[in-house]
Amino acid sequence: PSTATSFGAGCGSPPLVLSPIATSPPRINTIAQALLTNIPSSLAFVALGLRDDLVGPFALPFPLVGYGMPSCYMLQSANAAAEPVTFIVPGTAIYSLPLPNWYGLIGMHLYLQGWANAPGANSANVIVSNGVDWRLGDS
């Protein structure tokens, strides 16, 4: 079976939040979706990764304070993609990923984390969300 589980915490005030959408789970041959909320600007995207334990040689979660983002953490590798979201109303967007009809994907995990431009939130003007772990399935 497919699953979609939130983990970690976002940063910002209010924090950026990425949530699974129960009606669009990560099943092969469908479009999986997640909801990104508390976006403070019109620029946001979702980074996809294949790991939640390491990013290169560094353990996750990785603190981003050295990049001007205090209280923010990278929660997953970003080696799969970084894709824009579709805004449905100001501050709220949907991320959609078409999953092919390939049974070899069943059981694979994709890790997602939202990123958004946040003028004045910190010296980087960027905040990140919590993470979502998608376990791909066919039911």
C-alpha cells in the first residue's frame, strides 16, 4: 500500500507546512499531491529526494543556520528534483507529481520538503517546511 507521512518541522512565522492530501496518495499510475501552506510570497517549490538520513556526507536533519536560515533544517536529500507548486489561493499551493505505471517503483520512498521565498524572515529570505515521506504503492 502507498503511504504519506509528515515528519520534522518547518520554519518561519507561521511555519511553512507541507501536508499529504489523503485523496491523492502516492500510487503508481496516478498523480500524487501534497499541500503547501503558509507561503509568504509568490515563489515556492518542493524539493524531492531519495534519502532522509544523509545529504552527501552530512547527517540529516542538517541545520541551515550557516546559510542564514536559523531554526531551519534540511530534512531530506534534494537529489531527485526541485519543482514549482501551483497556487490555488494566496499563501496556499498544491504540488503534483504524475507517477508512471511502473511496478518497479512499488515500495520506493520519495521525500519532499517545501521551500519558499520569505522576505525579511531571515538573512537568506527563505524558509523551509516539514517533510513528507511518500512510500509508493499500487493501492
